[in-house]
Amino acid sequence: MSRLNKIEEYVIAPGETILELLEINGMTQLDLADKTGIHKKTINEIIKGKAPITTATALKLEYVFHIPASFWTHLESNYRESLERVKDVQSIIDEEKYLEEIPYSEMTKRHWDWIEKTNDPFEKVINLRKFFSVASLKFDTELKKKIAFRKSDHPHFSFASLYCWLRYGEIQANKEDCPAFQIEQLKKNVVKIRELAEKPFLKQYEKIKQLLKECGVILVFEPHLPHTYVNGVSYKMSPDKAIIMISDRGKKDDILWFTLFHEIAHLLKHSKKEVFVDFEQMQNNEIEQEADEYARNILISDEIYQKFIKEHHIYNHKIIMDFSKENNISPGILVGRLQKDGIIGWNEFSNLITRI
């Protein structure tokens, strides 16, 4: 027997109880109509479950059968809920098709809120409804609407995976209390965050998180889900709270630092209504270029960087370490930029880059 059939089996209309009482008391439906003053057609519809037992009807039944009105209203309420439950069960079954696009197994391994381990598609849909806080997986949320046109050029990109990853961040951010978002405070704290760049990002994570929290920004680090290809995301969750999410895409410390300041740039400089999703291969538009420029310059200013590469045609371990110490950055940040600019090969000095 299917899950739907099992539930339907237990859906009993209050009219069934009325029929039993009529039989016990040797009454007909017409007799009941006369005793209650309710039209006989309405009595018949109540018995068939087509018409509800109202509070007024329940009071009348109380006098006839000597059973409290609360019994009848409770019976009616349970019946109507059961009918809606049947509809809901069918809608859950219909939504099992969405599971093909959602990395449920990976989400389970990460012990995300509401995502409990199960092989039952029906239970997965219920858990996902709770995870997204929606009554149906086909419903759109504000977050889903805002990222509807954000997608990677990668052929295996999954919008559903990206949405799950972002929703995780949203849930974590909602657990945090913080002061109202303040741009001026963020500008001040960026300087303090930059001072931490001498060490790997993850070692400084809690300090960075606290400094951002003081500005009304919640920082969430979460490894990327398969097929998201996302480095970072930033947006205003509300007028008083912003979020920055950073993934481990690329598995390199210099990417984490660059992504952090790239996302901070969006919060400082760009639309407060937009969700900025920054993929592995950045979009080549003016906004992204501006965020890139901000991140580059706060880590190593163009002036200092250009002077450095003009002064050195050959690089060695000592030169890189001395520059990094002088400019208070992890040597991997310099190596990553030199590699990206083609000044050195992708394999040169890679041992100086902290791997995640």
C-alpha cells in the first residue's frame, strides 16, 4: 500500500460518527433535520463530508446527542486537516523530481540543518522544504529570485547546487546577532583585517569574522558544493545585515584573501540590492573589474607591486620572503599574483602558497 493510500485510509468524515449515532438512536437524517432545525440537504452533505460542521451546528448536535460541541468541532478540524494532508502528500510525491538537481547526499555529509540522512525521496523533500523554509520546492524565495540570472559558464554548472550553498550561508547568518550594517565602520575595519594578511586566511578566520561582525557583516566559510564553481558571494540580507560567503574553490590561501577583499569591495562600492556571485572565472565587467582592482591594491598596491617587478628580473626565495615581510603579507599572496600576471611560472615557488 502506498503512503498516500495509507493516509487516505485514515481520513474519516465526521458524518460517519453522525450516521452511527443515528442508527444507535433509531433516527433518520430527516429526524435530525427536524430536531436541529438544519435543512435536510445540509444534513446529508455533512454526513457525506461535503459540508463542514460549523460551531453553530456543533452546538445543536450537542443538544441532540448529548455530546459536547467541542467534540464535533475537534472532529471536523481533524477531518479538514486530514484532507489537506492528503493533498500535501501528493504534492510532496510530485516534488520528488527536484531531487535530481540537488546534492542531497553531500549536504547530509556536512550535517546541514534539517538535512537528515535518508534514502526515502519523500522524506528528502520534506527536509528540503524545511531547509529552504518553503511550503513547496517550486516556490521562489527572495534569494532565489535575486540569483536567478547568476550562472557560471562552466558546462556542468548547477543552479540548484549554488542555491543550496547560498541557503546554507543564509541559515548560518540568521543565527548570528550583530550591530546594524555600517559602511564607515567597515572601511575602518578593513584596515585591521588587512593587517592580518601576514598569516594564512583560515588561521585568521575567527579574527576576521569578529571584525566584520562589528560592521554588521556575517562571514561564512563553507567548502564549495560540486558544480557550483563559486569563489565567493556578498549581499545585503536586510538593510541592517550583510553576508560574505567564501568557498575553498582553488584550494589556495591567496585566493581566499583575494576573494575576501573582492567581496568587501562589493559591499562598499556597489548596489545594496544585488547579490554578487563571483565564480571561478570572473565576469569581465566594470563592477567585477573594480572589485578586482580594490582587492589587488589592498593586498599589494599597484605602485609598490610595479616598483618591485621593475627592480627584479630574477626571483628567488629570499627576495619573495623579504618583500612579503616588508609588506606584511603571506608570501603566497605575492607568489599567486606573480603567477597570475605571468611574471613567474605556475609551478614556481608554489611551496610558498598555503594549500587548504
